[in-house]
Amino acid sequence: MNILVATGNAGKMKEFREVLDNFSRVLSMKEAGIKSDPEETGSTFRENALIKAGAVREILTGPEFDWKKADLDPDDTIVIADDSGLIIDAMPDELGVKSARFMGHDTSYDIKNKEILRRMADVEDEKRTARFVCAIALIFPDGSEYTEEGVMEGRIAHVISGNGGFGYDPIFFLPDLGCTSADLTADEKNAISHRGKALRAAAALIERKING
């Protein structure tokens, strides 16, 4: 069974492969020769994940897609997409499903992270609560659609820390571990992260579907 991941984000693709590598093939859109960037009009992570998966599925099954050249049979391919983001309780309307668009798509996350810390400078620890949320959408060859969701709770750090992960990881502090998610190794992060939880649930769903 092929798994086609509807993302152009290299960091996300790495995490998808680390969890789903036990399946026959995990491909990115680039590897499949597919370009897709649908407008994310959903009001929830689940809705946006389904929009992204649906757009790639439409291309994959469309008359113009050369599946032989891509070596990717639509009848043997699951399309997966995710939508994820950071929810900050002290900034309830700023991020969420708009996390990637905060301050503009072309703004570096280093600048975004510094701006969040600036805005949160006077916020006390107990009010710095935040969570990463990830919704995974799966569309199977028969057209059936499913979603799984994972959450990682934490709070906004006071300083940027760590060289791992990507995005908002360097400012997402995990009180139980005493570090940010960017301070973790890839394996440590996958074990507790929002995307790791959602991907493991998705992998279990795929196994159930494959085994009937």
C-alpha cells in the first residue's frame, strides 16, 4: 500500500516517514509529481486537513495524472494530509488554524517566535498555557474519509531554546521535561508530540483497514 502525503513541508515529511515507514512506500507530493496548494478555508484543523487531502486525491484520480510515469496506482494509494498549529490561551485569536499565516507565510519562524515572546513578555507562567494540535485526514482508495487528532500540552517559554524540530518548537516549553520541544531528539519528540500521536492513530487505522 502506497501512502501519498499531501505536504511540501520537509520537516513534516520527515515526521510522517519516521512513523509510517513500516508501510511499503511513503511519498511526498514532489516525489509523485503533484503540485497542490488549496485555500485552507476550514474553521477547524480537521476541516483543513480534509481540504488538503481532498485536493491531492482529486489530482491523483484525475484524467491528466500520469500514474504510470509516477509509478503510483490510485487504486493502491492512501492520501494523507495534516493540519496543525499552535493555540496560545493568552492570544486566542492570533494563531490556531492561522498558525502558518501568522505575520505572513514568508516571515521566518525565528521572527514569528520572537514576536510571540515580545507580546507575551509580561504574561505570568500560569497564563502562558498553550497546546499544539494536529489533525490527520486520510482518504482511502475507495474514497472513504477519516480523521485522527493529537494534542500536546505545554506553555510558551520565556526564551527561544533548542535546534531540533521546526516552526514554533523553540518556544514551546514542556514543564514535565523542563525543556522546549526543540530541545528533544526526533524520537523523544515523536513519542509525545501532537503529530506523533495523530500519526500513530492514523497508522493503527490503516492497519485495521488493510486487515479488514
